[in-house]
Amino acid sequence: MGPDRFVHDDAPYVLGMLSADERAAFEQHLSGCAECAARVAEIADLPGLLATVPPDEIDDEVPATLLPGLLRRAGVERRRRNWLTAGLAGEFDALRDEMLDVVRESGETAADAVRDALDQARTALRKAMDALGDVEK
Ligand SMILES: [Zn+2]
């Protein structure tokens, strides 16, 4: 057997970060690879993840029933965060347009200054959003 190309997929899998295709491929691999299955079972027990699972989904004797609950939770959280950051950027654009409209009425120079300031703020926002994305990687 050659090198295991799924060797780094355990954490992204448990955290719900694989694409649908990647997840399907990894799950198929899991059924035949005891090492990857063991790593997934290990990190599936992370206390932080466990804390998000309702008690009735926790079954110490059958980790296989626990994992789908964890993955579902992780997926929901990821979608919520993606939605949040996308919403934030949209809000910011709307705010910028609104402010520029107001400032334009008082002169182009002021409008330029405000546009520069807002562009800088937007860059900072982008960085913050990227940092948020990195936490998930
Ligand atoms: Zn493997």
C-alpha cells in the first residue's frame, strides 16, 4: 500500500470543512482504513465539539453514532459564519454608498477623503474576515 493520501483529512472532516466530494471520498476511505478511522474517532472526542452535541446524541459505546451529530453541528456553524461574514461585507458596502451620497452633496474633495478612509476600513474588515476563515482551516 502506498502513502495514505487521506492522512491529513481527519481534522477537516471532523470539523465539517471538506467539500461534498472530498467528504464522500474520505468516508469511503474510512471504511477500509483503520488508521484514519482511529484518528477521526480520537479527535471526534474533543471536548469543545462534544459540548455542542445534545446529551441524547452522545453514546460512548458507539462513536459511529456520535460522529454524524458532530459533523452536522460543525457544518451548521460553518454555514452560519460564512453567512455572517458575507452579510457583514454587504452591510459595509451599503453603508459606504450611503455615506458617499451624503458627502458628495458637500463637495468632491470631502467625498474622496471619505472614500479613502472607507476603503482602508474595508481592507481591515477583509483582513478580519480572512482571519476568521483561517481559524477554520
Ligand atoms: Zn487512511
